[in-house]
Amino acid sequence: MSVSMEQVYTSVACNRIPEIVDWNKDGFICFGASNAVVVYDTNAKGKDPLTVLSHHRGKVNSVKWLTNKDGSSSEFISCSADKTAAIWSLEDGKWKVTSLLTGHGDGVTCIHGVYTGDNNLVVYTGCIDSNIRVWERNKGTTTLKQVINLHSGLCLTLHAHLLPTVNKPVLFCALDDHKIHVFVGDEEYHRVHMLVGHEDWVRGMDVMDVDNRTIMLASASQDTYIRLWRIQQYQVQHQTNGIKVEEKLFQAYGTVWSVKLDAVLAGHEGWVYGVQWYPSSFNEVSKPIYRLLSSSLDKTLIVWEPESEGGAWVESVRVGEVGGNGLGFYGSRFGPNNRFMGHGYNGSFHIWTLNKESRQWQPTVVSGGHFGAVEDVRWEPRGRYLASAALDQTTRVHAPWLTNGAEQWHEVARPQVHGYDMASLAMVSPTTFASAAEEKVIRVFRAPHNFVQNFQNITGCALADGDVGGPEGASVPSLGLSNKAVFSGQDGANDEENDGYFVPVELHEPPTEETLMQNTLWPELQKLYGHGYEVFALAASADAALLASACKATTAEHAAVLIWETTNWQQIQKLVSHQLTVTQLAFSPDSQQLLSVSRDRRWTLFQRQPGTNTFEIAASTDKKNGVHARIIWCCAWAHDGAVFATGSRDGKVCVWSKTEWTSDTSLKDYSIVGKPLELANTSVTALDFAPCATPDGRLLATGFESGRIRIYTFGEDWKLLHELDNSAAHHLTVKRLTFKPKVAEEEDNTMLLASCGSDNFVRVHRLIIL
């Protein structure tokens, strides 16, 4: 037996840094997500548009496409907090690092590159060690050409361009002195000029060729202004009595160049982080188009155009975020086919497309995801959607969108936007979930009418039988943590307590970021009090009758597991067994047993008493029979409930089952099955059994601290069937693995495996048994 795995869905936000996103002529967006670089195909239909490239060992700080003269891109560059930069090339349909740039003494924060000839490339990397390194690739070999010492100056952003007529590179560096320093170099780069005028840090620059002897530099600053600098070959002009713009001169490559301030654009009310000229290669007409796109922390993007030939610059388009959740835009890029995008403080993408009929710019469906470590993912009881909870203080719902006869997964709701980092969640029923955050309270949410209706429109699946009564939606009162229900006919706009008021929307495609932020909250049904510290683990029984919870603990009293009845949300029992934090809870498939694993290196099995909702200890491990020598991070039940597995920090996975003989130890009539799986120098952090048996035994997915995922069969012995590397799985700790529940009409040889990790990713893979 063997298995193959294919990528179904990847969900992640971009890093919250300026210049972390770039968009090329072919419709590919590349961006940094945690330590990975992601290539997003905006033209992809009916498949996962994201390709994840795991290479860097630190947070990615910037990515840039390298553009040929014809505007095409088959290479890009990236830099990272791991002190390195990389040149990526497309070879045989796959992205590979063809040059690794090492030598900086600290994190590399900005990068830019320019082609100087056939496959000859110059790359510039700026670092917080106050150096800029110049790299040259000649005939496939990349070498360090020069180190430019900035003498304690910090390079905030840099941009390179070929000077016209001489066809040699010029480097613009924005330093922390509010000035833009201009470097050129034949043998060695040296500073030839400084552009002075901004009153705060310059955070974005872009250069455009105006004609065969002139370039235009746009610079965006935290002083809220954009400045346009005209740089051209100097020509002696005859004296005139009219008003004359101040002209500065510098020498480069044996030619005298003049710099004039062409315009100052004032339209933003916050720091301006990004600026980009409309790429002329995107336009088929011969006359160049002068358009400038800017992005700001004032939550707006502006497209600027000159009124007429040589006229004043004016806003032609202004778009932006709605609602109080966002903190503005970190960057923006033009895309092909009349599109442009911004990336926000929440790591979210916003893409606007020009509607040809109405001539209005409309937000479109985009890929997105969490911008903090994802702590938990859970399938809805019948597997119709996936819910996730993360340290970015949100829970999200992901589901397949049926479009043109194909399935494409998207985020379809953001039920909870919270004031605390999320730790765990449990699906109680198809329309109810409980969540835990870094607080002592458990919160229960129920899907509103508007979500159930839109879910059916988008996925073609009905979540509830008949009409769903109750609230239409929910909103968050000012300074509140609880989602407040909004009922049909109630106008949230007139509610004085309501900042981001709910407006019912009818959706037939996944919601845009603006809609997700404001109109997809679920009303809070209940708060559950009882824990002494932050709640850490939750589990719901398959019969939807019970919820189990545990909190962070250093004593047996606080490490107790609480049992709640879901009919009235009352606490009915306190199960005391562990000494330290319970790391995971899991009900057996028949809801009759509850398994808990803990930092105290023990597991405990609780048995439900016949005809009741109360439990008693059926078995547990102690120091003598525990097998695990370190923290037990995870546990999982087999689909038939006959066995369960535990995984620990010492790299062991053990499978346990009931035996016919009874021991006088704490294990009672339970024992380990076969030998444990023992892996050196790794930590097992996530486990789940496949929802059906295979000819070779039980199928077990294991996730590791390294971010990798392995598929094993367990019969007489352990057999490794498949491994997903850091690009296919995760590049930081795998936090949860969960197989989609089997539905009767589905084939037994195909199943979906969802995973989440500390790298901010939620991923779904299709596993096919061959």
C-alpha cells in the first residue's frame, strides 16, 4: 500500500511589513508569509492558487520581482531576518534558489535588483548592520562586488534603476536622516547626490522612464507627502525672466544630470508607506500612461494622474478599508487587466477591479488567512467546513466554493474577532462552536441566519434543516469583547453603542476582506465561567451533549477538567487527575470516554457512567508505566474507538488499547499496543487517525515541531508511507492535525487532512490510498 497527497487549500496572510508584496505582469503575486515565500497565481481557477516555498530560517522582510525590458518576470529576490537574501529562478516549472546571498551581520531588511544585460544582474541588499551590499551575477555566477558603509545610518528602503542613455545603474537609498541618497558606480559605488525635502522617514520609492533621457522618482514618506523628482541629462538653458524651478546637478558616468522637484502630492492623512508607477509594459498603446498608486496608514489607496499634459497631479481613484478593525495599508501594487491591490495591517489582500460597465472600482475575491500562529483547526461534525483559531485574535471559517463546476476553498466567515489571543476551539454542532482564548472564560457562538443562508449560496450545502430562527447577524459594541446579536429589522446603524455595525449581505461568492471584517460575526450565545487561569484546551462530544475544558495550571486543583452540558451550559463535573496543564482533550467517537494528556507526562482516560453525563477515571499512567519521558503534547482516537494514540516531546508515539487482563497498576485493563514509534531529535506535536481502516492497518498522521507531517500505518509495526516537507506542510511547529469526518457517500480511498501551524498557515491536503 502507498499514499499520494495533493494540495487542496492553503490559507495565510502576508507579513505585516511594507514592501512584502509584489505583483508581476503575468498575474503572479509573490509575498512573504512568516519564514516562507508564497507565489499566488491570481489567474488560477478551480485549484489552490498558492505555491509555498520554504527556504529562509527567519521572517521574510521583502520580496521583489525582477522585471525584464519587456515586462516579463521569471525570477524574483527575497531577503530575511536570517541575515541572508536569495535569488529565485523558475526552472522546469518549479521555483528554486539559484543564488544565496550571505555575509550580512544582521537581518536583511530591504532588497532590490536590476538587469544590466543578458542575464547580468545587480542585486542590492540593505541591512540593520548599516551596510548595503552590492551583488553581481555574471554568466550565472554571483559575487559580492562591494559593501557600502552607511556609518551608523539605517537604510529604510532602496530602489535601483538604469539611467537612460548611459544604461548604467543608479541606486536610491532612503536613510533614517529623512534624505534619499543617490549612489552610482563604475568601479565602486559612491554617493553623488542627496534629495532633501521630506520631513520624516521615506518608506517607499519607485522610478519610471519618462523618455529616452529622463526618469521620474516618486518617494513616499511618513510626513504624509509624496514627492516627484525629475532626473534628466543636464542641458544648458538660455536665461529667461519667468519662474524657474530650483535645479540641482550631479555627475554620473561622465554625464551631468539635473534634479528638479516636479510635484508634491498631498492627499493622505497618515504615513504613506507604498508608491508605484503604472508599469508601462502593461499598456499596449504607444503613448505612455502616467499613473501613480499610493498606500497609507490612513486606510486609503489613491491613484494619481496629471490633469493634462504637464498639468497638476490629482486623485483619479480613492478606495479603502471600511470599519474600525484595520490600521491602514502597508503597501500597494498595480496588477494586469485593470487591477490594483493593497495589503493591510491585518496581512490581508484587497484587490480592486475596474467594472467596464459601471466604470466603478469593485473589491474582488482574494486569497487570505491568519496573520498569527494558528493554534487549532476543527472540522464541522459532517466536514462541510473547517474552523480555525489563532493568536491573531480571530476565529475563521473556511469552506469550498463551487465555481464553474470546480471547488476552490476560501475563508467564508470570521465568526469571532477578539481582544485576546485564541487558544482552542471545539465544534459542538454544525452551527455552534465554543472557543477559548487567553482569558478564564469559554465563549459559545451560534451561526446567525445570514451566515447559514450565505453558506448555502456559496457552497451548495445546507447547514440546517428548515428555516433558522434567531439573530440575523452580530456586531461588537464599542470597547466590548462580546459579539452582540442583531435581529432582522433592527438597524445597527442607529445603535449608538455600535461602531462597526452589521449589515445583512446576500453572497453568492466568498466575501471580500471588507465584508469579512464587518458582516460575518456570529452572536455570542453563552459565557462559561469556572476556570482559575487561561483556558487552554477544549473538546466537544460527538453526540453534542457535552463540552470538556481545561486551563493552564501548576496544581492539581487548577489542572482539573471541567464538564459542561450543552443543553443549559451548566458545569456538571470537575475531573481531578493531572498536576500540570492539560495540553489536549479528546472524546471517543461514541462519546463514552474522554482522554486527557498533560505537561505532567501522563494521560488519563475517563469513562462515562451508564445513562448519565458524569465520568470516572478508567485508567491513567504514572511515572513507572508512562513510557513518555517528556511533555505529552497530543492525543487522538481511532475512528472505531478501539485504540487511542499519544505523542510527546521526546519523539515517541504510543498506541494504547483495552486488554482482556486487568493490571493492579493505574493502567488497570489498558496497555500499550506493540512498540512505540521512537524518533530521535524531534518533538511530536499533533496526531490524528484516518477516518477508516486500510488493508495494512491503521493510518496515522503525525505532525512535528519541525513543521513536517508524516503518514504512518500501524499494524504489526510502524511503516512510513509519506512525508510532507516544510514547503508542502509547515515550516514551524504543527499545532493540530485533523482528518475530515467520513460521510457515507464518500470513497474510502480518498480523505482530506487539515493542518495548522505556528507559521500562520492553515492547509488542507487530499490523501489518496493507492
